[in-house]
Amino acid sequence: MIRLIFALLVLIAPAAAWAKDCGAGSIDARQIGTDDYDPNDLAQSVVRVSLRLAEDCDLRDLRVVPRDSTVFQLTSGGVTLQSIQSDDPQITVRNISEFELKQRVAMQLKRGEEVIFDLLDLAPGQYVRSGTYQATIDFVDANRPLGTLLLNVIVSPTVRLFGAAETGNIDLDLGRLNDGVSAQQSIYFRSNAQVSLLVTSDNGGKLVHERGTQFGSIAYQAQLNGASINTVNPAVVPLGGFSGQLTEVRFGVEIAPIRAAFAGIYRDVITISFTAL
């Protein structure tokens, strides 16, 4: 008699260890790169974000949404710094109020990698009021909150000259001085802050003969917007605050009739320094 004995082996594998779903505090989000915005800089500024997973968990549908608005916008005291959503290949734009990060981003985060993406593009040349502009954004996954990030962009106080003053030099020809003369020159600028002027005269408020002081000098009265200023010493003139509009300042000079003076050309150099505060 022949007996066949079969040994039956059953291998039972241990149950797979499934990572839990991501929840509150699972995302470590940071704003990286520069947070400064200069209205005079013609290059486009970008708000950039860095993400890491703070724990081992599963992501299903990672999205970025604005906290206090229906759209992504940076504001300060009711003023908005205009921006558009960045065209980053790691992002799918669902609509103007929501970003969805692509699935490969979730895989990178799952592997413990840092993910950096562009969120907002700031248009150049915005002379909005200087200060700190902020926006709060939330990261959610399948409607579960994962983390929050406060974005900050600091708009620098700045001033820019336009027109004839843009080159930095203006010649004010007073013509013949014998009978007295007055002349004005408009200076145009834009600023997003309080502006102060420092007015200095090379010759202490006098026109000096081209051959030197030994040939005489002629006093003059300088004016800003019709108000007299003393240029014997450097003069500080506060102009107040401005909201980014093109603004005119009128610089003028008055010279009384001259009784006697050496013939020739008389000159002075006046420097007007614009400072945004």
C-alpha cells in the first residue's frame, strides 16, 4: 500500500500598515524668498510657498484656499495689492478662489521632500500705500484642515520723479537780471508715503559770478508751491502724504531789480532731495 502525504502550507502575510489620513497640523507651510515689494522695480514679484509634511499621513485632495476672502488677495487697511494666480506647473487652478496641488506633489510630500511653488504674481508699478500687506491661506485635504499660513508682503515707501526731473538735472535760465526776474519750474513725482524735501544751495542762496565771488553775487528768493523758503542753510520742507498719483511741485526763484553788478553770468546749484518716509 502506498500512502501519499501532502503537507499543506499556508502563508499568511501581516496586514499592510496603512498611514492615517492627514489632519490638523499635518502640513508645515512657510513663505520663502523676498517679502519686499518696491513700486519702482519693474520686475514682477512672486509670492512663493514651501510645504513639508509634519507627519506620516495620506493626502487625497490637497488644496489651497483663502481664509477671509473669496479670492486670493493681499490687503492693508482696506487697500489691496493687486495680484494674479501664478502659472506654476505644480498647481491646477480650480477657480479664482481655490488651488489644487497636483497628485505628484502629494507623492513628493509623502516621500518627505520639500515642495516649493509659486502662489501669486504681483504686478509691478503699484504705488499703493506703504506698509505690510497680508493674506491668510488654508491648506485642506478632502475638506479636512491641515494647516494655515499668513502671507506678508512689505511695500516699501518710495518716490519717483517724472518728466524733466527724471534725468536728475534741470537748467533754469533766468535771462537778463537787470530789471528783476521771476521763474518757475514744475517737478512731477509719484509716491506712496509721506514725502519730505531737503533743499540745499551750493552758494547759500546766492547767484555767484562765473569768475568767482570777488566779482560779486546776487541774492534770490526761492519758493516751493508759492511759499518762500530760506536756502541760506539747508531747508527741510514736508509735503505730506500721497496715494500714488502724479503730483506737481512748483519750484520758483524771484530776484529783485539790480542797481549795479559786474556784467557776466551768475550761477547757483540747488539740490532738491525727495525722501519717502
